[in-house]
Amino acid sequence: MNNKFGIIIYISTILVLLFYTTNIFSQSNFGIRAGANFATYSGKNTIDNSKAKPGIFAGVMFEIPLRYMEVLQVGGFLSQQGTRSEIEKFNYGHKNYYRQEIKVNYLVVPLTWKQIWGDVYTKIGPYGAIATSAEYKWFERKEYPDSIYEASGVQASFVRSLRQYDLGFTLGVGYQTPISEKVDVFLDFTYSLGLFSIYNYTDKPNPVMRNQAITITTGMVFTNKQKRYAPKRRR
């Protein structure tokens, strides 16, 4: 209950911030950002032989100027996360192969403080996320001397037990440079780590598996015409 209350407070705070800063928000810089997630899970109950799962990360953002070379960045993004694993071993004269893949789509709302250092910037801040869809697929193959057994399916219990929200933090660095008077392009590297277990179990002990991802994106920022609201341009 406390975790759910925290994510509600986080998203409500962002909405209130945007409502009460309408004038500043209207003068902010607008940007688009897209790229790839390389996601997996961290914690003591992670899946054996898990590997980073590539996925899409894309959305829009606004940059609200704070002070010289400092902006508050807020946006909405589709983030495909999860993990995948493959296990291959020999048991009593036959070969076993097992593959599983978890895919969870999140709507992510990050709120980050961005510090500009010339053409380089750093950023840090919290994020809130709501799961919009989830899928757990598995495939098994057993090879015997005289036969082959194969099976596949989905694990519905994973979807039922998945926590429908997450709260975490992001830490990133990037390179941003102007290509015209009104347009900047950037290349961004971000690490994100969830604070909650992805499972919503009520029994104890809870499995600890938290979202984590390295995100590589590129995009454009369209700077506002009102120069007095924008950070000082680089020369």
C-alpha cells in the first residue's frame, strides 16, 4: 500500500507542477527522444543465465529552464523492459534446452535535473512508471537418442503477480549541440534502477527482482523563441 501511495504522490506532484507552471511550461523547449533499452533485473532472486533484453525507448519531453545552464526535464516515454535467458545442459544421456523471455511495456514519466557543461550534460532524478502490458513466454526442447520433445507456452501467473507500477531513479550523461538557431541534437546514455520488486506478492519473503536498464537514445530539442526563458546558448 505504501509503494502504491508513493507512485500516486509522484505522478500527482508532476501534474500539479505542470498545472501551476503553465506560463513557464508554455515557454519551455520541446524535444523528441528515441532509442534502445538494454534491460534486465537486479536483486537476489533474478532468473538464472539472464541476459539484457533489447527494447524500444521513445517519447517526448519538455525542458523547463531553471537557471543559467540548468533545466528541469519532464517527459512521457514508452519503455520496453524485461529479460531473457537460455539454459542448455545434459541430463542422463539427453540434452535439455530451455528458453524464456519476459517483456513488460511501461509508460515512464521521468523528472530529471539537467546540468549543462558546454556541449556535455549530466542528469539525475526520479521516475514513475505504470505497466501497460506484460508477457512471459517459454520454450523447452529435449533431445533423446531416438526422439525429440518440444513444448512452449506462456506463464499467465507472471502477469497476475506483476506489480503494475514502479518508482526508481535515473542517472545519465549526454552530448548536445546545435545544428541550427532553433534546433539541438543530442546523444544520451542513461542508467535506471527500480526501487520495488516487480512482483506484487503479499506473502513473505517477497522475491526481490527490480527493473534496471541501460538506455541509449538520440533526439532533437526545439528551442523556444523567447530567449529570456531559455538557458544561455552556447557559442
